[in-house]
Amino acid sequence: MSDKTERQTKQQQPSRGRHDLPATAGERSDKQSIEQFIHQVRNLPTKAEGQGRLLFALDATASREATWDQACDLQSELFLVTRDLGGLAIQLCYYRGYGEFKATAFVTQTNQLLKLMNGVRCLGGVTQINRVLQHALKETRTQPVKAVVFIGDCCEESVDPLCHSAGELGMLRTPVFMFQEGQDAHTRAVFEQVSKLSGGAYAPFDRSSPQLLKELLAAVAVYASGGVKALKHYASQSSPEVKRLTGQIR
């Protein structure tokens, strides 16, 4: 081969850059470490992420005493139906008397919630529903609240502030589920607006049918812990009232 041909051959051969060199032992070790880390992250348990925060709010004025006792009996359903979905952390909220409003710490066991509820006695007073909604806003801005349950039998407040608070909760994706005891038409209209603006749902119940309230509470607990998909699955096996509740959720 002539000198000229040899020089041309060398020029045509691509030069080997840094990335074309065989991986060193150190580089192979780094790559394996990264892949192992990614694998571990992908396989982390996710059950803890399913635990939802739920506000369980009740009117504790004098007219609600009988249903308060009923709710005490049924509250365990909130925890029982969500065990396989990651569970719930529930905060009890209530108002009563002369401007009294209380919110407990979040609890994760049915006996803890029952103890808190058994320590409350209903007292005469006017409704403070907007105070419940404002408290829910404060909580969910600190750490997301998956749902708010409210049980009451009347509304003695201006509607506009309630709707404004409900709309804010809707923007934060914290739906309010309004359960009305009795058949007062004004209360129904307000409760329906609050639930709709927040992205939640409304349902009436009668204190003579505790099974219905039990099913409604369980449905919201399932939603708070497992989301819409879990609620739809639960509703498919439940009563028509639970199906109607599910159909309202955006």
C-alpha cells in the first residue's frame, strides 16, 4: 500500500470519542446502582398513600340529640369499610350552644372517635355551617382533606357566604357531602347548593332508618380513602340511595 493510500484510510476511520470507550468497572457500578434505586422506588408500598383525611362535622344543637346518639352507633362504619383501601384519618367537628365550635385532632381508630363523640352533649343554639366550611378550607390548605361530611337538620344562616365557602372548597377539590335529617324545604335547597358548588353530593335521611345513614356514611368513607373508582365499585353493590349519591359527584 502506498503512503498516500495509507493516509487516506486513516482519515476515513472515525475517531473514538469518550462515549465510545468500553465502560469502566466504576461506570458499570454507578449504572447498576441507579437502576437498583429506580427499581426500589417503583416497588415501594403504596397503601399508606391511600389513607384519606375526612372531616366528620355534625350539628350538635338541641334538636339533634337523638341523631347524635345514632351517629355514635354508626361511626365505626367509616373505619371498617376503608381498611383495605388504606384507611382513614377522621377529625370530628361540631357546633352547639352560644357560638361554640370544636374540632378534634385526627384519629385513625373507631374507639378513639367514639370516645370523642360520647364526650359531647347537644346544646341549644343556631347553626354555624359556614364555620364548618371555613375550618375545612383552613385544614385542606395545610394538608389536603379528601371529603367533608356534614349532618344537620336546618340552616339559619345567610346563603351567599355558605355558597362562597363551598365554591372555594370546590376549587381545592374538597367535596362536601351534605346529609339532611328531615324534610325542611329551605334546608334542602341550601344543602343542595353547598354540595353542588363543592363538587360533593346531597342526600336526605330519616332518623327512623339508621341503615340508610350507615350506607351513606360508608360511601363517603370509601370515596375519601379510595377515590371515585372505589366509590363506584361500592355503589354498584349498594342501595339506590347510594347510587344517587354517587351520580352527583363531578
